[in-house]
Amino acid sequence: MASKVSAAAQWNELGKLFYRKRDLYRMLWQGVHLETSFVASAKYGGPIAVVRDDRKLSKVGVSQTSKPVVRIFTSAGRLLSSFNWDEADRLFAFGWTDDEVLLCVDERGQVLPYSVFGELQQNQFSLGSEVAAVGIKECHIWGSGLVVLTNSNLLYAVTNLREPRVQCLSDPLIEHDNPPLCMTVIEPQFTMSGLLEVLLAVDGAILVVDADNVTTRSLVQGTIVRMAVAPSGQLLACFTRDGRLLVMSTSFSKILPEFGTKSSLPPEQLVWCGVDSVVLYWEEIALMVGPYGDWVKYTYDEPATLVPECDGVRILTRSRAEFLQRVPDSLVSIFGIGSFTPGALLYDALELFDAQSARANENLRLIGDKLGEAVEECIEAAGHEFDISLQRSLLRAASYGRTFLQGYPPNQVADMCKTLRVLNAVRAVEVGIPLSYAEYEEFTPRALVARLLSTHKHLLALRVSDLMGLPADRVLLHWATAKMQASSKLGDKEVLDLLLDKLSQCAGISWAQIAATAHRRGRPRLAAMLLDHEPCAAEQVPLLTSMGEDERALVKAIESGDTDLAYLAVFHLWRKCSFGEFVKLIDEHPQARDLFLAYCRRTDPELLKSYLFSVGATVRAADAIAKEAWKFNEKRFLEGGIVGPTEVNYQARLLDQAKDLYAKSKEHTLHREACECSSRLLKFQAEIEVNTKQRIYSGLSLHDTIRTCLVNNHQIFANKLKTDFKVSDKHFWWLKMGSLVRKHDWIGLENFAKEKKSPIGYEPFVRACIDGGAPVRETAKYIARLTDLTARAQFYSEVGMIHEAAEAQQQAQTSDTSYNKIQNLLSSWRAS
């Protein structure tokens, strides 16, 4: 096991805290002169961009090209890419976004994003004509935005780089001859208002500028020349012109004791080391200052650049990369000199156990009921340790302690083993991502996989995804895209074979997404070939339509059996093609045609008619027109709507059209006659409404129209309807009798019954009077006219006329006796 003393030997004490500076890499880069260069490094051990700074005097002997060359390296100094700065305006500043895009800003406010491989991205934007007119004085770039201070002392910001919108912040009202000495920002996620706050150092004060206000803070005596906000956004470090270091809260409610550096020169860099200390860098000197005035000095024999991280500082020089950080509490607890914490005792117990010493049991007894705490401490310490042998020792100690615990989660040690396998793999010089455990936790495994993909470490990204339980499809898709890009000189079939060779056994791979990438890169034939391997039609069809493979998309959609997908393909054709082309195309695909017709029947009758006319389907067109006409009746009777004169005329015209179309077919005579009669009836109903000023007839059947006329005393119209539509006497008598009874017009009913002999007899009159509540005397008038004596007797009895009922019954019996005698005589005569 690794010695506890050797683990703590390189620590530096800063007050009550310990710090360690660990070598990360021997830098691989060549010809990098940090003293004359802009340097920007992405957070979390990300790539480093370097370009010559024309504003710094180059040392004699340093070669220069006519145009600046931006070089991008890994954190180990391995060159990833380089590109010439060919823009007309000078490169003013650059920095990395959270998506690891290098954002380059020229002196006129043009913002150009580049990938890790030096490829200019599409989402370029400008900070506006106002910035271009006056130029930039200061620029600050952070993970999700940027802010510039112009030469006219105005601030312009973009707080969301994915959807860049330039915003002019409040005017700080700074005089032109007294510009700010330095600038920094408090990112929106750290402010109470949720707005970006820009801090400007002016004479003896700090201006806090946001979109709405400018606030002056005068907490310090002296002129501030350097500022830095802590990673937590809660503290602000300031360096004054007279050499004092000040730390205060970003709310400016609290200020810590100042620290005098005795330096008349401001530091080249002022950065935070985590949230507990500040590092100042002058040429060849790095000074770390703690919260209580304690300090540690580090000297360098070559220029250096500081890169702040969430838990420390990376220090880059021409020859090496180092990481300065506060020693995590779990490591101090275990490896601190004279420590007797549960974690330290457990680590010692394993060491004694390996030496076969009985004292191992004594340590376990000393730990007692804090053994679970000791195990967790060893697991956490293993995560924070960079040395692989120490990682192994700490995890062995945790596993040793876990064997004496019941019910302890078994996966904690295994999970940390997985995490350390990932961290050790990406820290390797070949990869060059020196993540600490705290950075890894904040960065997340998913973001780490994205970084590996951006540098084309596909195999490692796939293994990390598999180990951490992340989906592999993103990695496979990126690999396929990169392979297509790198195989531009190969034919489509060769590229397809390459992709199939690697991906055919991968479950869940989206061939549609790969095909979409091929299409975007100008290889439509390859895209079509790739789509043949996509099993999901819902992925195939939209891409085929975007590629212009419209008929193929229609076929795929129909074959899928998905109605929604088929409609998508059909209406894509409808929007894209002329009407004639569309009709011709869907007629070749009956299922698509039927779906289109079903849609038209439900929502667009005019379109349905146009289609049917265009294909010569006159009978089907007539059906569609007639159905549209009947919808007006649905509006009246099912929806309670009122059909106006205009709609009635339109309905009649539709029926006339349907009649004319049905007339072209000998097999649809009945349909033609029905449309003709319906049209005539509609027109007659309109005439009645005009004359009677009653809008109650349109849409009624012939039966209901006559009855309504009779009920409303429009006898002339009722008679005309009877004549024009050849209504039988029986039907008409039934209607008129019913309407008179409904009105209780007994006199009118009597007169009507006397007009002529009733074609329906008089029993209906009797029944109607009884059901309609007619007086008995009125009902008796019609009972007396019944020829059937038995029926007459029954009805008299029903209305309570007992005497008349008995008399009628007697007459009926007498009649029956005479009838029987006659029948007997006839029978005898026939027998003789």
C-alpha cells in the first residue's frame, strides 16, 4: 500500500487548509510562446486555443506569419487543428462556450464560431452596427454568452449563444477620457434578478450594470485594476493600483480583510482557486492567498498561464501542465499527519492486515459504529486522488471495511471503480482531459462523452457510454457522420459497406439520422441507400419527403399501415404538386386515393368535387354534391341552426347539379328523380316563406311541408303542393284531418268531412277525435257515419254513449241473423 506520509508530502499548508500542486502532463506543443499569445482554455480540462497577440511586443527571434494562426490543442498540448485568421478586421478576443465552440470576436463586433477542428460554424452573428462603428475596448466571454465594452463606453451583451440576440445594457455614463480600468461579469444564474451583471472598475468605485439599472458601489479606497468573480458567483476578488488584494461578497454587503502584496505592478492574471483562495500571477511568480491572509508562493522559470476551474487552477507553461487545488477533506482526513479519523484508522487497518498484524482488529474496534462513515470516506478519497496506486489502496480499504458491515450498499465501491476507470482513461496523455473528481461530477458523464466525440475519440466514447449506462446511439451516429466526412473520395457503395460493417450489429441505430446527414452533405444516393436499412417508416417518410423522394415516401407510408403517416405523405404531395400532377400520382396508389377522398368527404366537399370531376367519376361527383346539399338539413335539425335564403338557393343549385350528373347514368334514375323533387320542393318552400313571412318551411319533407301549411291555414299552398307533387287523396286527407284535429277546429273538420265521400273512411276521423280530445257530440257525428255496426257500437261505448251503443249492437246482431239465413238458403239451393 502507498504510504500516508508520501501522499501528504507535497501538500502546502495555507492557514487551516491544505493545497497540492500536481503535475498533469509534459506539454507536447512546440513553438508556443505564452508571453506573446492570447490563450483561452475551455473549462473542465477542455481544449486550449492559442494565437499570437499583436498587442504584445514579440521577443526577438520569434517567427511571425503575415496573418495570425489560431492553434487548438488538448490540455496535454497535442495539436488538434489550426486555421488562419483571414478576416479583414483584427481578432480582438476569443473564448470557449459550454458546447466547446471557440467563439472569435473581431474588433468590429463580428462573432465567428469555430469547432475544435477549426471548422467555421454556420451560426455567425454580429453585435450590431453601433459596435461596428465605434469598435471594441473590452470583451468578456463565458460559457453561454459574451459582453463587450465599446470605445464609446457602452455595453452590449448576448446571454444565450444558441439563440443570439444582442442587448444594449444600461448606459453607465462613463466619460470618454476616464474609461474603466477593468471589467468582469456575474453570470445570470448567480444574480438575484436573474439578469447579467457587468462590473466596471472606475475611480475608487465599482459600477454594477444590468439591462435595467446602473448601481455605484464605493466600498474600497483606491483604484481597482483587476477583478475576478469566484466560481460560485458569491465572492469578488479585486486588486488595487497600490498593491492590495481585496475580497468581498458580490452583493457588496461584506468585505474580508485586505492583503498587501507590496507590488506596484498589477498581476498579469487574477483568478480564483476554487472558492477558498485567490491566485495572482506576475512574470515567474504565482502567489496564492487564503481567506485569512495566509499565502504560498510558487516560482516559475518560464511564462505561465492560469486556467481557473471549479475546484482549482490549471497552470500552463511551455513545458508542463500542473493542477493546483485545495486538498479535499476526505484526503486530509485519511492522509493528514497524526489523523485518527475513522477513514484513517480503516486505511491503517488494511495496511496492518496486509502485514498480517493482529493490530488490524484493534483499529476496527477503535472505529466501532463509525465503520460505515470510514468506508464512505475511503471511497470518496479514492475519487479525489489522481495517483492510481493510491486509488487502488483506498478502494481496497473501503472493500475491507465493507466486509464487516451488514446491509451496506454493495454498489458504491463498484460505482466508484467505474468512475475512476473513466477518469484515468480520459486523463491519459493520448486523450488529454485532466478532469478532477469534482469537475467530473459537475461536468457530467454525458458532457464528457460529447467532448470525446468532438475530438473524434469514438471508441473511448463508446466504452464510457457502455460503462456509465448511457445510450450508444449518439456515439454511433457521430462516428458514422465523421466516417462519411472522411470518406468523401469513396463511392456511395463503398461508404455504405463501411458503415454496414461496423453498425449492422448495433441494436437501435437510427439509419434515418445517418441518411439525413448524408443528404445534408450532398450525397443523396448514399442517403437513399441508407434509408433502405431503416426499419421505422415514421423515420423514413419525413426524410424521403425532404429529399424530394415523394413517391417513394408515399409508398413507404402506405406499406407501413400508419394512417397518419400516409396522410403526411399525401398532403406533402398536395402542397408540392400541381392539381393535375397530384391527381395522376395518387390515382396510381388506390390506398392513398381512398384516404384523400375520405378526408375530402369530411372536410372539403369542393375539393372532393374537383377531384371527382377531374377523373370523370360523374356518379361519385353527384353523390358528393348531393351529400353536401343534405348537410343543410343537418344544420337545421341536428344543430338547431337556421338556413337562410342564400343557403336555400345554394342547396337547390347543388341538387340541380346532382340531378344533371345522375341523368348521365341510366342506372341512377331514382337518384335523379329524388334530387329533382328535392330541388323543386326547396324552391316551393322558399316561395311559401316569401309570401307568408314565416321562415319555417325550408328543409322540411313534403309531408311536413303540407302539414305545416294546413296547420298555419295556408290551404292554397297545401293544395298546390298536392297537385304539383301528385300527392294521393288518401295521403292528403290524412294530413288535413290531422292538422284540423291538432288545431281543435271541429267545425272545419266537419265541413271537410262533408266535402265529399272520405277516401279513408270515417273511422280515422273517430279515432282522431277521441285521441285529440274532441267533444263527444263532435265525435258522435263521425261514429254515426260508420257502416260497420259492430265498430259503431264499440266507439259509442268508448265515448260513453251506452244507449246508442246498445242500439247499434242490436242492429248488428239482427243483421247477422238475416245474413246467416240467406247463406243457408244459398247453400241448400246449390245442393239441390
